[in-house]
Amino acid sequence: MKSIFFLPIILAAFATLTLSSCSSTKKAPTPNPDQKEIKTATKVNPHPPGSYDHFKFENYPYTTRTWKNNELLARANSSNTSVTIDLSMQRAFLMVGDQVAMDYRISTGSSSHKTPTGSYTITEKLKDKRSNLYGKMLNAAGEVVDSDADARKDTVPEGGKFLGASMSYWMRLTNAGVGMHKGNVNSRYASHGCIRSHYSAVPIVFAKTRIGTPVSIVP
């Protein structure tokens, strides 16, 4: 009789323990104070600093930096240099023979004003030049009223004037007005057909070339 009396009590206790076990939440593991944070391995440039391979290891060809072979540049002159323009990479190369003396960023023609490919020679050099086609329209007060003007299509405001875009270190390649010059190179394929060249490189190109220097423009 005693065992029958105590049976409901035992069953009730067992049910309470079971429910308590099922409703308990799993505790997060205690962090190990000795465990070190796992860091992503950084890319290490394996090439000697200053070498061409070191320069091209990261963010190439998109970098706006210029690479120079100073030893080769010292031997470069207007009689032994040529220039190669690579449209797909948007880079230009001042060459001495078949060696790269300088690798620099450029920006060439947009989809509506494509830079022509082919073999050319420099036919004109002017350190200070302004475009006679593209530039800004100024009103009589000297204020810019059109920052992207085309002298062939846009009307000069009364009392105002057309101010051609600066094209310093100009080196003409075609009779149609395509040439190399100093300009903004932060955007790809942004010019009206010319080869805008980075400010750190174009004075050197200008100094190391002459009328008649070969220039190759490749796709």
C-alpha cells in the first residue's frame, strides 16, 4: 500500500526534472583568454623595392604612380627613345630600345572621341599650348558659363570669350589634333582623343623626345 501511495509523487518529480532539462538553454562556451585573434594574412611583395616587378605587384595597371628606371633615363635622349601607348591598360611607356625607361598613367579618348591606333611620329612640340576646340565659355564678367564647350558648336556669350583647355607639354601626333599632353588621368577613356599624361611623367617625355620620335598606339 505504501508503494502505491508514493508512486504518483515519484512520477510527478520525474516529469518536473524532464521538463526542466528540456527547457534549459545551451550556454555559450567560455572564451579562452589565451586564444589569439586570427588575422587575415597580408600580401607581401616578394620583389626587390624599386624594381619594375615590385611596382607592378599591386593595383597595376590602375595606379596613377609613375615608375622610373633612373639609370636608363639618364642615358635616354631625343635620339634613342620611342613611346608606346597601350589603350587597354591606359599606360604609356617611354622606351630606350626595347627597355622600359618609364611607365606612367594616361587617359585616352572616350567612346565618342576614340584615340586612333597605329604608328605615328611627333610632328609638333609646344610647352605651353591651349586647345582651339575644347575648353570653357566665359561671360563678360569672366565667369564660367559652360565648362565643357566646343568652339565649333557653342556660341560665345556677348562680351565674353572662349578659353581653350590647357594642353601643356603638347606633342602632336595627327593633323586632326590628336597628341600627348599633360592632363587629368583619374578617369579612364575621358579625353577628346588626345593622350592625357600624368604630371609626374610628361615633362620627362617632352624632354627626352623630339620631332620625329616614333609613337606607337596599340589597342
